[in-house]
Amino acid sequence: MAGGEGTRLRPMTANQPKPLLPVANRPIMEHVLRLLKRHGFDETVVTVQFLASLVRTYFGDGDELGMHLSYATEETPLGTAGSVKNAEAALKDDAFLVISGDALTDIDLGALVAAHRRRGALVTVCL
């Protein structure tokens, strides 16, 4: 998810979406995508709204990261659940992971997915 306006970080996010703010010389979202890739996720649907073209321009189709990125664009802000619902067509055929494009973490996503499957859960929430 990379669509929020990042209002609490203004003025840094006035002309740049929060997922593109740099941490350790890389946009936050690049760290997130690299984490996904390390744990075997190579197909990602990026939900975008605020300054969506900047996110699309920076990451493109994901080829440079060895991933396949597609985009679900919100014409107006839909909120967290709304952005996932907006991407429904691309997600409905399989289980999926929802992660914020501005979440810095080193969580073991493979272990999380394995626990989810082992429990046969409908939904797993991780904080």
C-alpha cells in the first residue's frame, strides 16, 4: 500500500509520497519490496493514490528488483480497506499479504505465511 498522503510528515511529503522518502539512501518502499523479494514474494500489486505517478515512475514494472509490479490506482482516497478492495481483481485467485509501503521491518515473512497456512486461518494479522 503506497497511497496515503503522509500528512503527519509534512512538509517532507508535500511533493513526495511517504513511501519514497529515503532511509539509508533508499526509498522506504524499496526496503519493503526487497524484504518481500528475500522471502520469496516476486509478484506485487501496489495500491497508489497520492502522487501515484512518482511511485510508478520510480519502481516501474519492478524488473530492476527482480519482481513483477502492477498498480491499482485510486481516483479518490479509499482508505486502507478500500485500497485493498480496489485491488481485488488482482488478488482474488490466491492468498495474499497486505503490507504498508512505508513499514520499515525485518520480520520473517516466510515464517508468518507458514504459520498462517499451518493454522488454516482465514486472516492473520501481524503487528
